[in-house]
Amino acid sequence: MRPVFKVCLIVALTLAGLGSTVYPLCAQGLGDVARQEEERRKDIKKPAKVYTNKDLASVPESASATLPSPAPAADGTKTPAKTDADDKDKGKDKDKADKDKGPKKDQAYWSGRKKELQTRLDTDQTMSDALQSRINALTTDFVNRDDPIQRAGIEKDRQKALSELERVKKSIVEGKKALADLDEEARKAGVPSGWLR
């Protein structure tokens, strides 16, 4: 045998040996990650609240806005001036609106919501990366197997991982949209940008 051929053969056998030892380690790590994520999702007692425009309170008029003086009616008489009863009714309506707003939207509220959404997105991204690694390993293992029964089992596992990856990718898209919606909601509410860190 030629020396170059021997070296190539040794390198090829070494790489094949390393490749077969790496696969079980990756598969075991991914299984652990999947179980942990499944347990975490089971622990969530209620789904995240989705905010719509109905949940947002209307922006109060600024104090600097001036009200026009009452114009005379068509018959030449003045319209009646506002009474104290009108002001009391407005005050009651404002108190009711304040009660309907929900939780106090302070810095802790905004930063907590941002952190929760970001954590969920990071978890989904980590899961996506792990699933992609598993799919790559299964694809490589599938190509290298000759036994049709083993190939069928590997392909079944690969298809499960592909469907799970698709679900996680949808979750990532939804998470990014939720973060963008939160930023937009905060912008409309006049929240300082430092509160969303």
C-alpha cells in the first residue's frame, strides 16, 4: 500500500469513529432540552394576555387645549353655560375609566412584559437551533445507514423533528410580532424607552 493511501485511510476511519460518537451525545442533549421545554410549558397555568385596541385607554386631552366660548344660537340667545353638575358627571366618568384601565402601567410593568416576551423568544430560538442540529444529525445518519429498517426508524424521527421545528419557527415569528406590538403599544402610551430594557 502507498503511504498516502494509508494516511487517508487512517484519517477517514478516525473521522468515521468520531462521527458515530458525536451523534448519541447530540441526541441525548436534544432530548433533555425537549423534556425541559415540555415541562416548562406544562407549568404555565394561563396563556399570555393578548392586548387589543379595546384594552388601551384613550389618551386624555391636554390641559392646554382651550374650549371655544359658547356661540349665540340662531335666534340670538346665548347657549347655556356649563353647570357644576356637568363637571361632576365628567369626574365620575373619568374615575370609572381609571378603574377600567387594569394594572398600573409603571416601569416594572413594561420591563416585566418585555423581559417575559424576550425570554420566551430566546427559549424558542434555542429550541429551534437544537432541533436543526438534531435534523442534521439524523439526515447524516440516514445517509450512512444501509439497513432499511434502521433507515425507516431514523426517517420517522427526522420527520417528527421537522414538524416540531416548523411549530417552533411559527412560535418565533409570533414572539417577534408580540415584541414589536409591545414596542408600538409603549410608543403610543408615551413610555420612556429606558423602561423597556
